Amino acid sequence: MAPLIDLHSHTFHSDGVLVPSELARRAQVAGYDRLAMTDHVDASNIEQVLGALRRAADVINRHTDLRVLVGCELTHVPPAAIGELTQEARRLGAQIVLMHGETIVEPVAPGTNMAAIEAGVDILAHPGLISEDEAKAAAERGVALEITARKGHSLTNGHVAAVGRACGCRFSIGSDAHEPGDLLSAEHLSHVLRGAGLSDSEMDAVVESTLNLAETAEDR
């Protein structure tokens, strides 16, 4: 099985169930090569969460073959505050910044998608019924749209893929794992991408884009 790259996961530092070390170990056994730990944050906890993940990643990366990326997922942040919190996340050492996009299964504030794109987050997670204007802006700014394996959020994967493809967007893969059973396998990843309506060549391009995002994050 080819190594897996997953740029969206959660530990018990937000609403996941595992400490970072166990999440890392389970990901390693599942065949992962890189994993971004991206716990939910807002202004109340961003400093504590990123500090904890930095310390955990330092140990994991020194003593295992898995490469852990330190990140966060800005979640239900008022659109007007997304820019300042994106900058704060970078200042605090986040290698990758996700925004909890306008999924259809949660009451995310309207305007979140565009505010996150304008703020320059790395990945717009589960962006729901993203508009063509938002997708064009994401393409222009290099913000990746997530194809997600998370139940509920994944209901709009087909729409995200179609609009993003038409607008020339880059994509990323994320399990949005909260517990061990959420981690990806090669087969599950293939099914998620195929279910989003992607061809074989498009699936390969999404995997390559996800790798490129991970490599860029590692250089930060």
C-alpha cells in the first residue's frame, strides 16, 4: 500500500478521543507517511492547543518515521475575525491552517468561506455548497478545497469537486479523524475520491496536490 497523507485530524486537545502519540501510532500502523494534527481552535484556546501539538510533534518526529505536521482548524470563528486568527496561528507556529468551512450539516456563519479564502488559510475544509465566485477566489489565492472523508460533511464532495474543477482549484484530502476508525485506508481514500466524481487522473492529481501542501507545510 502506498503511504497515505492526511491533512485533517483531531486529538483530545479538541473533540478527538486520542492523545497525539496514540493518534500518530495508529496512523503509522495504518500506513500513513504524513499526518496533520489540526485541532479545533478559536480565540479562547489557539495558543494552548498549538503549544501542546508542537511539543507532541517534536517528540513524535524525532522518534518515529511518521511526519506529523502541526496545524489547527479555525472553527465557527466570526468571519470578521478569521484574518486576525489566521495570522495568530501562523505566529504561534502552525505549519498548516484549516478553516471549518460552510458545511451543510452545521450552522456555520455565512461569509465564512470567502473570509477564510481572503485570509489566506491553507485549506478550506468541507466548504459545503461553495459558490463559483468563492472557488475562483480560492484558485487565485492558492487555497485548497478539501475532499473530506467525514460523514455528513462529505455530502457535498461532488459539488465541491465539480465547482473546484471548473474554477481550477487545488484540492486536499482529509479524514477529519476524531477516533481510530476514522483514519483512512488506501481503499477508503479511493472510494471517497471516486464518490466525489473524480476520474483516475483527477484522483492522482488530488493526491499529488495533498503531497505538495504537506511538503510546503514542512518547510515552514
